[in-house]
Amino acid sequence: MDQRRDVTWISSLGFVLFLLMGVAYWREWRPEWKAYQAEFRELVVRRFGPDRAAHVPKGVQQIWIPQLGRVDRCVTCHLGIEWKGLENAPHPYRTHPPEILQKHPITRFGCTICHGGQGYATDMRSAHATRIEHWEEPLLAAELGKTYLLSERKALLQINCNICHRYDRETKGAELINYAKRLVREKGCRACHKINGRGGVIGPDLTYVGDKSPEQYDYARLGGVKSVFAWHIAHFKNPKAMVAETVMPNFNFGSREAQALAMLVMSWKRVTLPVEYLPGAQWADRPTPEELEREQRMLTGEGAFFVKKGCFVCHEVSSLGIESAAKIGPDLANAYVDVQSRFGKTLEDFLMNPTGTMAVVLATQIPLTAEEKREAIETLKLAYRRKLERETGLR
Amino acid sequence: MAAERTIWERMFWSWRPESSREAGDAIVRNFLLHWFPAKVLRESLSFRYSLWLGTIAAVLFFLLTGTGVVLMFLYVPSVERAYASVKDIEHVISFGWFVRSLHRIAAHAMVAIVFLHMVRVFVTGAYKNGVAADQNRPLNWIIGILLLLATLLLSFTGYLLPWDQLAYWAITVGTSIATAAPWIGDDIRFLLLGGHEIAQNALLRFYVLHCFVLPAAVLILFSWHMWRVRKDGGLACADRLAREQKREWAAPIRSKTYSLLGIARGRTIHVETAVIDEEEHTVPASPVLVRRLFLVVLGTLVATSLLALVIRAPLEEPANPSVTPNPAKAPWYFLWLQELVALTTVRISSYTLNGAFVGGVLIPGLLILWLAIWPYLDKSSVASVGVWFPTERRRQNLVFLLIAAGILLLILTGTFMRGPYWEFYWPWEPWPEIPRRF
Amino acid sequence: MKNAKWHRRSASPSELPNPGVPDVETGSGSSASRRLFLQRVGLGALLAGLFGHVSAWVRSLFPNVLYEEPRRIKIGRPEDFAEGGTFLEERRLFVFRERNTFYAISATCTHLGCTVKMILLPQPKRVRIGEQTKEERYEFHCPCHGSKYYGDGTNYAGPAPRPLVWYKLEVAPEDGQLVVNLEETVGQDFRLTV
């Protein structure tokens, strides 16, 4: 009878396996983001009609920015970011304020570099990461601000502005960070602390204090949430309340000041950024002021025509201050008389019906309209006149 | 139904045996069924005797191979990409979470089941030679110990691969235990990590060990293990039966090879004359063994699938060599060692014997040595082969179980009762709040 | 029992049952058939469950997100392109400028995907493509299997089955850069006028 029992067991376990796989498939086919995408599609149909709803993307969407080592899947649910006309739609469908996106296009920056949160995740809890374990960058939004009873809840976002903008004196839009930077200057923090390589050694170096791990702080005297951010706020309000033996003076900072300064120090992290992401970084070979001036003179002076049309690649026009790097052709200051002796035609004739090298150049490289040719002739005449003037002047 | 049966028979069983000899031949000729003897003892099929633990371990190994191959297609063994690829497996790859969770559960289960299998073999005295010819069960016991060690190493090497804090610091603690081995300890760690730090070299080494070297070793050892089971005349309970029958029938053992779950050396594949009691004690391997094996495979699959659905595989912060989590724990099957290394530092006046050596090398080393040679020291009679808790072996079983229980206790303490700074906390006591960044 | 008939039907049911089929004789009619039915459903569910497992594993190998370049790429401002053809190595793309018109031809050989090379002809050659006669200054030759294409991408020798693909060019409204859309192919008469 054992054998029949085996068959019964096999078929019952078969049922169980089927049910378990049913659960697995259900979880896989009903993720949170599908509901959001469906709702967004409905919203688009209601507001813009079904035609535009066809353009709503399906499936997990991501922005991959290899330069920053980030992949952000926020756009899977936050679908309205770049849509016009959803400014008053509820989250997560609302249009992103467009001004800031012009300087920080989403395809170059993604989301989490500014907003925080876990870009890898595709469900809200893990993505916003405000109260989950094992992710250190929570979404810097109102929800987090609420847990700290901050008066400027949404300002937390400015912490991340300062990751790239840390060497700016003022950053437009990051008012609280600007305020904190002003406090750092006014209160003379650098008397004791080294910041960005400058400052005293009485207090600890603060250049990368934002990286210091939560374990390294003493929370014994801190009530409420045990977090680095809370510690900094409490410490700024009264240093001795956190570290009894500290020599740091009490500046009697208010809530706003403490919040601003805590945000600033949290932003002082060691982040490796590609140079094109650093605001104000020089990464072009800049001309010297003399070179700039000469370039300007050539571009706006009487000989500007020869620069715009590219004649100066081969010809200098010495009398009009046009220099040529290559000097393959003759100096055009003489052209008015020189053409006659070289080609046996007048300048007018030659330009209208060129021969030799100039025929090829004018046919392929520098096509000139009839009017431009007339302008060329006039300017060449002027060049010759200037040459004569200078020579007579010298004499 | 008749048509169904015809199709089935045409495809898989085109011919119907007319005699036992033909039936035996058929099994021997079929590659898949050839794994099994023609007939098997009812006793060795029973759940009560073997608990089928060895089979479950093998099933888990093959389940791990299957899920592991899938994961190999999805995982990138580089310091830069490893963590992100595991995040992708969790979040954007269809069923990635399920396959990873299944792999992890099966891995933990395999460590546990292999250990329990060893316990079962010990307490039933199944490592002892019985009455049949050409047995060498002690050798198979040693192969089994090697399989246990390979299983532990497989699980341990898999631990590092996600490259998160859990992985990084578990491997830090684990490989530091290795340095306590005298003379060669530092070299072992250096070789294992390919350097002094856990970095790209270590990840690649652990990856190759995990995905190729150790599975290959397990596969070879497993084949040898199974082959020896056949050569030793099947499970040890067969010897008990043979002994009992010998009393009844006094038939020569040699003629019973067929009833002892296997074909003895030097015989042809043709079935020998069956004795009468075979009718009573054996059943054809196909379909009875095949069906029960399938039941065990299915049961294992159902149990691991259920656990995989309930328990999600964890993934902590990315590995950060400058921040040690508090507490940093080794994987659970090494936690008894971590407990031991924390407890066994011995100070005799000015001389200090490091607990890492006592608890990390000496004690486990001696345990393994003791396990390996015990079959040769166990002088109990043939009467206690293949019997649960025989009176004759009561004392050694008690010692063995006490050691096993001790290890289990240390593991449970390490897992559930150690908090920050390795302080002791009862499971119902809350840990101090772990500080966060925000 | 030597040479005894070994037959499934003749053996006692407890020892030698048929695989998967219980012995109907042992149970009373309706309960036996109900059990049989339930067993069959169970085995069906089992097969479905196993299939579900395997297909889940296989499904995981089809990626849902890709780490690839976007299919619409900005390639630079129109005035930064020289007259004639420019080869964008990373994109495997030729961009041609004829005064103020632009077009883009893929450098991927239509035979087996190697990158074709633009060959400048020592002197202009007159070729007949379909109805038209054109004068051309360059051609495309494939290094892998010797496919040859005229300047407009039309294949004329070697194993290539089709002309080279032309991609649509646009001007990005936000910064005036040329945008090549790899999703959209166009005909050989396409010209973007800037």
C-alpha cells in the first residue's frame, strides 16, 4: 500500500507546487509599478485623449548614466516628468519644474544624484528608502523632513545640490546651503577646522565629514531618532550637549541655522565626478587675453570678411591685420595689383572667372555668391588702399 | 485511457518483460534506470530508516546547479558590477528574486541536510562494514566528510559574491579564521584572497571556486560516494536484514548479492537465481524506487520553493572596507567557530594562546580528524550496523550527539543572541537602536 | 520461483502496482474513480508546476532593461561637420554634408555586420544606379567578405544583399545639434536642410 500512498503524495505535492508557482507568477506579473503605469495612462486619456496615451512607455524604464555610476528607475512610475500640462497632477505623475531640468537634463543627470533614494529599486518602499535598512541615501523629500520636524522640509534636497556645487560660493536655488556657507565664512569655522584643505587644526578636518559612518558618533546624549543628521542638528544647537568635553563654542544657532549647517556638513562627501559635471571647472584650453584680443580684432575689424569666409587659412591680409597660420597663398593686401601681374586679368575678372587653384577652391571649399564676390572685391580694394596709406604714412 | 497507455508505452516502454530476468536486463540496459539496481530492499526505501537525507542533499545540489547556472548568466563577478548586478536580479530581472532566493535557501538547506545526513549515518552505525563481501564503508564515510567540507566551502564562497556588507565582512571574519592555522595560515589566506585585502582578486577566486572547482569536486565525490554505496551492498540496513536472514536460512552471503541492492564485483549483468525471501523483502527498482525518488525530489522542490517565496534573500549596503557593521557575523554554519574563537583565548601567565587558533583551527581540526578515524576505532559488533541507537553503541552516540548539540547551541547563540559588540542578548531583548545616516 | 512468470498483473497489488495507475479492483467503484480523478488532476498540476519553474528560469534570461546607448544620439552641431563625409567611429556612421544639406549612412555592412570603409576614388567615376547616372568620388568597401557599395550605399559587388541603411537626421530643438535616429531608416533621397 506504500506505493499508492506515494502516488497520492506526489499528486498532492504537485498541487502544492502548482499553488506555489502560482504565487510566484502572481508576484511577478502584478508589480506595483504596473498599477502606476495603468493609472497614468488613464490620466493621459482623460486629459489629452487616447492618442497621446499610446506614447506612455510600458515596462520598467531606466536612465543609465555610466559617468555617475547610476541607474535610476524612478521614471518607471514618475512618468509625467517631462510632460507639459501635468503641473498640477498628483505624484507620481506631476511634471518636473522645467527650469532646473534645462541645466540638468534628465538624460545626463538622472534622478537620484539630486533627490537621493535607491535608483535600482522598482517598488516605492525600497526606492524612496526613507525608512528601510541597508540603503544609506534616502529620498530627500518632505517625508524625511517631517521626521525631523524641520520647518523647511523640502529644502533637504539642497544637500545633494552641494555634491557638485560644493566649491560654489552661491548656488541659485540652494538658499539654505548658501546660508550655511555664509555662516561658515561669518562665524570663522576655519579658525579651528580644516575645510577643503584650508583652516586650522584645533577641531577635526571637516572636508569629508559627510562620509563619516553613523557608528562613529556618540548618541548617548541624543534623544529621538539616532541618526547622524539629528546628531549634527543637536550639536550645532549646543555642542556641549552632545560632546561634554568639547572646546567648540556655542554659537546659539537657531533651528534654521542648525538645519542649514547640518545639511552643509552632510553634503561634504568624497564623490568622484567626471570633470564635465563640475560646475565652473575649466576643461577647455582657454586662450590668453592677448590671443583673445587679436581674435576679436580680426573678427570685427575691416578684414572680418576674410575670416568669416575662411580666406585667412591660406592668405594673410597684412594691411587689415588679418594673419594667416599657413600663409600658403600670397598676401592679399597686394591682390588688387598682384592679380593683374600673375593672371593677366583684373581682380574683378579673376574673381568672377577664376583659374588655377582658386578655381577649385572657389568651386568646392569657399562658394561665394555674386554679391559676396562684389564684397570681396571692395574689401580687397580697401586693403590695397590701407597698404598705400601706411606706406605713404611711413614715408 | 488505453490509447494513452499505448502512446506512453510506445515512447518509453515499448516492451513488456516476461520474466524477472528480462525485467532485470531491461533496467540494466536503460541508461537512466541503470543508476539503480534491478531490485531494491523495501527497508532501504523506508523514510523511517534513512530519512532520505542523502538523496535530499543530492537533489539540493542539482537544484543549486540549475539555479546557479541561471544566476551565472545574470551575475557579473567584478567589484564594480557585482553589487549592481545582484540589485538588478532582485529588482528588474523577471523571477530574478525567485531564482536567487531559491538558490540561497537551497544552499543553506544543503549545509543543514548534509550535516543531518552525517548525524543519521553516525547514529545508525552505517559507516560500519556488515556481512557482505568487499565492503569498505569507512572509506565512504571519509568521502562523506569531504563532501560535507566541500558543501561548507561552496556555501562560504557563494557568500562573497553579492559584494555587500554582509558578504564582505562575513568573508573577512571567515578568512581571518584561516590565518590562525599554524605556519601556513597567512599563506592560505593570501592564496585564497589573491592578496592581503578582499578585492577584485578575491572576488574572482571565490567566483571560480564557487562556480567550477567546488561543484566539480562535489560531483566527483558524489559519484564516488554513490558507487561505493552500491559496492558496499546498499544501505547499511541491508546488512541487518541479511544478518537476520542468515539466522533464519543460513544461506551463503555471496548468493545474496542481488538482494543487497547491487550487483557484486565480477558478475555478469545477468540476474542470479533469486531466493525465496526476495519476494518478501525486495521490490523492483522501477517503478517503486523511481517513484519514491521522484517524491523526494518533488518534496524538496516544494519545500525550497515555499521557503524561497516566504524568505527574501537579503542584500545589504555595498561592500565598504572602511565601515565594519556592528555586529559583523560569519555565515551561520561558521558562527559556532566564531563563538569558539571569541571564547577560547587561553592565557597562562604571560603566554597567550589565541582563540583563533584554539577555536578556529585546533578544535574543528581535531573534530574532523576524530570523525575521519572513528570508524576504525569503533569496535562494536556487526549487530549494530544499520540500526538506530543500538545499545552497544550508546555511549559513542551520546558523545557524538552532545557534540552536535553543542555546535548547534553555539550556532543558535551566535545567530540569535549576539548583538552589537558581540554582547549577549536574549532573543526577546531589543538591541540598542542602530544609528543611521538620516 | 525460478523462471516464474514476472508480470505486473500477476504480482500482488501491494508489491507491483502499475506506475501512476492505482488498482481499480482494490477500491469500491466510485471512491476509486474519484481518487483516480484527483490523482490525475494532481499530476497535471505537478507538470504545470514543474513547467512553471523551468519557464521562470528561462524567462529570467530575457532582460527587461538594457545597458545600451540610447537609439537617438546627438552627434554635434551642423557647422562642426566638414564638407563631404565624416566617419563617426563609435557610432559606426557616416555623416555627409553637402553645403547646407546633411544625410547619414550606416557603416554596418548588410551582409554580416562588419564596418565598411569609405574609399576615396582617385578620380571621379560615373556609375549607373538604376535609372540614374551619377558621378561619385567615393565608395564603401567591406573588409570581411568584399562587399562593395556605391557612394549612395547601393550594393554592387560581393555578397551584400541590400544597400547600406540610411538613418533619419533631425535637428534637436533645444540646442540645434544634429540628432541621428537609429530607430528610423529613410530612403536614399533623404536630405536634411539646415
